[in-house]
Amino acid sequence: QVQLVESGGGLVQPGGSLRLSCAASRSIFYVYSMGWYRQAPGKQRELVATITSSTNTRYADAVKGRFTISRDNAKNTVYLQMNSLKPEDTAVYYCNTEARKIQGVWGQGTQVTVSS
């Protein structure tokens, strides 16, 4: 099973930007769908964005126009560019494949805190 490691989180002021990375332990070329999810304190994990192998993307309404998901199959990496960050974007962000998600397998995630 592919291993995924998220990175790039941190503390940023409202209106700022961050780029998250998700590095896979092996090729993701044939992985149909990969996604970013987030979980804020006291809330359920929610979908942020997904990208298919044909680079079709889908976004949660809360992040449309501000976040961009992309994938670099040559580097086995999926990215999440986050712009115009808001305090309500504060959460632990996870990336995952559909197969891992179905099996309940998640990585450690990366913490994003938006605060002045």
C-alpha cells in the first residue's frame, strides 16, 4: 500500500498563502483519484479538493476560488496551493487516495493555523 507524507503546514496570517505537499512512497501515475481533506478541532474530517489522473478537479464550496489542487506524477507528489487563507481554514490537512480512505488509513497530516 502506498505511504503518504503531508508537509508544508504552519502558522500564517489571514489573507496569507501556504502550499501543502503530499509525497507518495511510490508512483501515483495510475492512482485515479487523490484528495486533500481537513479536520478542525471538534469537527468531522471533510473533503477539501480532489484531482483525478486526468487532472479533473473538484473543490468544496468553502475553498473554491482560493485553493488549487495539482499533481506531479513524475515526483509522486500532490499539492494544495492555498491563497487568501481565513481563520476558518485552520485544521489538520491530510491527503489520501480513495482506496486508503475506504480502508480507514490516514497519515499524520500537517497543521495549518490561520491567525493574526
